[in-house]
Amino acid sequence: MAESRLTLRFIIRGDEMTVPRMWPFYDMLAGRQDLDCSLHLLGNYQHDPELIRVRSYVQQQLPQSRASEEVWVLRGWNTSRLVAAGYLARLRRIPLMLWHEPPGRTFESTSWRDKARILMREMLLPPIFQAYRGCVMLGIGELASQRFAELAPGSRVSLLPYPDHLADALLAEAPGGQTRPPLHPPRLLFMGELSRRKAVDVLAAACEQLWNEGLDFHIRYVGDGPMKQFLRKHAEHSRGRAEVVGGASGEAVLDAYRVADGFILPSRWDGWGLVVHEALAAGLPVVVSETCGAKMLCDGCGMVVDPGDVASLVKGLRWCISLSPDERRAIAT
């Protein structure tokens, strides 16, 4: 009699930003001989469609039948499709895991509509999480684990950060923590969505204040988003000290880290921030906000600043730019 194998299904929003960074992880699982692994992308897939066509284990709908030994892993909680998938797993008595960042709760509101939306979201979170109660919850950081425990009492909660092959590649390039001398002037890097949530407006204001004080440095913004035009105007007035480039992937991401002297993630809210441990893997000092989940990685190699506070970010940028070669070498190791 043939022995049954575990079927592992990852169920993810098609627009999930971490999908491109995690293809090597899913490829590794799909290539194992001791389990059957499939990836179900629900909704519009917003990345390179060729990456789906070359992977037979990727589907764009939920399975119609259940395997004898099966586990579902929901990568996300916050769309109607994922909530429905959670209830469907419970109906079919399929073991369920939720693996994600925490729901945002400190995002700054700028109007009464924002405040009403955030209040409504906080009221709806407990009933939404009824779909996940009793499942195993995998938080990618302490913020996620604490929040999941609040929203789904009685569920088993553990820490499990996302795998990141880009961070692995950067670590492999610098065994022992060797680092090159800083550029002159120093080059700072922001990578991510160009949005208010990521506080790129605060970052632009902090840079302009330091330039007005006579501090010489360059900053590159890598990404796309609703504030791209705002940053382009900021760059136009920077006298060549700010650069805005589009979204990057693969080798272009690695190149951005290779030519940087420091990394900045000043988000008003960030459940984790994969870019932080990528930057640390590249040996870079990092400046992150208090409301970034990845701040837990910054002890001894970064500075944590207040979210939305220009003065606090100015202090963090000045620290990053003014590090001595010996201090940079210590951080890289």
C-alpha cells in the first residue's frame, strides 16, 4: 500500500509584494520528493506573468478536492478571498496556518475619513479573525505574534520570519563581514513603496534639512507608488543629491545595496520590512522607525527613530552618515 504524502498549499493574494522575493523558497518546496506543494495566487497577479507560466505548481484558484493529508498556509488575512479560504479550510477540517505581518494599527490618519476607516477596521478585526481561530499562527516578528495572540486567543502563535534569498546572496558575497570604504559623499538608500505609509515625505524633509545645514550626502529612492511624483520634485530641487528610480528586482536590487552606505526605512507603519534584513546582510547601517517590525534586528547595527518625526529622523540620518570606517566595519561584522 502506497504511503500518503503531505500536501502543502500556500494560499496568497496575487498582489502580495513578497511573492517575487520568495520564488526560490516555493521552488525548493515544490522540488522536494517527500511532499506535494502548490501555490494558489488569488486575485490579480501584479508581477511578471512569465514567472507563473514556468512553474507548474502555481494555480490561480482554490483546490476543488481535499488530499488525504493536507495543510493550508494562508499568506495574508486581509481580503475577502483569504477570509473565505480560512472558513473553507475549517469546513473541510483542513489544518490551517496563518503566516503574515500584523494588521496595521498605528498608521497616521490625515482626515476624518481616514480616522473613520481606521476605527471601522479596528472594530472589524476581531470578527474577521474568527476565520483563523484555532489555527497555528506564524508571525514574522514580535509585533505580529503579539497582535495575533490578541486577535485570536487560544491559537498557537510562533515566530517564523520570511525566507529571503536576496539576503542570503548578500551574505554570501561578504563572508566574515568585509566591507568597502564608504563613498564620498555617502550614498543612502530607501527601497520600497513610495507612499505616505512608508513616510517618504518625512524622509525628503529630513534630507532637505540636513542639506541646508551643509551636510553632504546622496540618497536614492528605489520603488514605485503614489508619491513618486512628489519625490521627483524633491529630486529636482536637490541639486543632484537625490535620485528616484523605478521598482527593482533580482540583480538590480542587489546592485542597489552594493553601492549604498546606509539604509533608511522610516515607515509610519511596517509590519516587518524585508529590506531591513537585506540591508543588514549587505553590511549596511540601518535607520528604521519604532513602528517597523524589523526594528528587533537593529540592536548594535542601527538606530530606531520616532515615526513621522522629522527631527528624530534627522538625528538618525546624521548618525548614519557620520559613522567612522571602524564603526561601519563593526556593524558589517
